[in-house]
Amino acid sequence: MAISNDILSSTLRILKDNEVDNLFKAVPLLDQIRAAGGVETYDGGQKLDRPLILSEHSTITQLSSGYEPVSLSAADVLRTATFNWCDAVAPIIITKKEELSNKGERAIISIAEARMKSVMGMLKREFEKQFVAGSSTILSDLLSLNGTTASGLATGFLETNSFGTQNNTVGGLSKSAFANDLQNQYATIAGSGTNPVNDALTSIYIDAQTRTPDGSAPNLILCSSALYKAYKDELYTNQRFIDEAVLDGGKLALAFNGARMFVDPFMDSALSSDGTNDINAYVLNTNFMKMVFDTDGNFEMTDFVDATGYASRYAYITVRTQMAFDHLASQGIVDGLSN
């Protein structure tokens, strides 16, 4: 007996969360920002509005005698960063010919499961490419961390310009108008010095932490393989490997001051240069850098239905998402090494 659309749909939903793609490519931003608590969900809406405190509300009056006039001058401290949703779908399709060639319910489910894994992997890689590199030719509505001059977007969040000289427009707000909060930290890896990678990351870490509203520090570093190797070489004489099998999957990982470091493949390929140097790392604080999904668009799968006019049936994987921020002075970008 043929497997029904309802049974096929419910079975694949159970398997969806465990998808593994044979065309595997790491998507550490999508994976690790979720693990670090940087994912939020919204229930509908045409746009994403993030209220930001970008100025001082009132002034301080010192009372020396107690009779000083108190300044009541005040300003509206709130500004709203507005982000448009990015909506995308990709179909999972099974033809009648495939079903007849692979008799049995388990065979049909296996085909559908393989197609679902392929589609999920494709979507995640394309989203990661745009989030990290800003180079997707498909997801042009999606914002990006890459706001550099040569390879990035004018709306990209992080620039390789000194603090105070950045001028991108992010969330509809000018970075130059709100330098203390909307301009990111930047460091370049100098060729001289004993530990140039450590020096650059330390500079970012200190500058970001001193400007972070809640006193937290960066907790996620996405880097190129060149920076990861260089940092590992600097630590070689002192490093100790710790097996994380009891924590998360048995991987060996580097960290910088508690911020876990992950190689992102798109830092090497699509994300190449800021016009002068290769971009080597994003240093992120996930308290203020968010990936937002619609509650019904977090890689959700629709029910399978029969295709009108075709001997096949299909379901959609739907995504409604956007990258958003609450504070950019707590984030950083590093360049200087050749990737």
C-alpha cells in the first residue's frame, strides 16, 4: 500500500532535526549562535524593530550647597533599528517513477529523507554564506556581518575602519551618527611581534568589553583557517588539549579568553578582502548580535501534497529569518593575514 502524504510528512518532521548532509560544509555561525543563546523568535510582523538606547537621557547636577538649579533638559534616548525579513523556500520533490522503482514504505521514506537532508544542507550553506560573506546571489534580502569596502555590503554590520570613522547604514541608522554604540571594534594583525594574533584579539577583546553595556565580553569567534592555524602556533608551547566528548560531540577546540573559536569555510572562500587585507575573524558577543526567526519559519517543513499536472508530490522547507543587533561596539573584526 502506498505511503500517504500525511504519514510521509510526519515521519520526515521527526527526522528533520537530525539531518546530516553528504555535501557537508561547516555552518558554525548558524550552529554556534544558537548554542550561545543568540537566536530569537518573533511571531509574524512585516518588519523587525529593535529599540536601541543611543544617547544620554538627561544631565547630572552636582549639589554642593543644595540650592543649585537642577537642569531638566532631556532627550529622547531611543532609536529604532528596523530590519526587513528574508523569506526563502526550497522544495523536496518525489516523482511517481521513483516511488514505483523503489517499492515499499521504508524505501520511499529513505528517498524523502535523503532529499530533505540535501535541501536543509543547501539552505543552511546559502544562509551562512550571506551572513558571513555577504556574497549570496540568491538571498539578497539577508543582511551580513561583512560591511567592508571591497567584498562587503553598505548595510553590513562590521567594517575594517578604525572606531569613529565608520559610515555604513545599519538597521536604517547611520553608524557615523552614533559612534559610541554602532561602530564596531577593529584590529589588524601586524607582522612584527611575538604573538601578533593574540595581540590583535586582545585589542578587540579589551575595546569591546569596555564599551559593552552589561559588562559581558565576546563569546564567539568565527575565523579563517589561516588565523586558526596562526593562533594555534602561537599557543603551541603552552596549549593543552581537552576532549570535549562529555560536553559536545568530542571535538577539540581553541578558545580566546572564554570565547570559543571556530573555522568558518566562508571566511576562506567567498569572504576574501576588505580592499587592502584579507578578513580573518569576526569577534562576536551573542548578547547583542542576534539571529531572528519567525516562529513558523525556522527551517519548517510543510505537508506533502500532490503536484498538479505532474506525477510527483512535494513539500517545502520554509525559512523566515534575519540577522539583527542591539549593540555593535561590543563586536569586532580582524584582518591582516593572507587567507
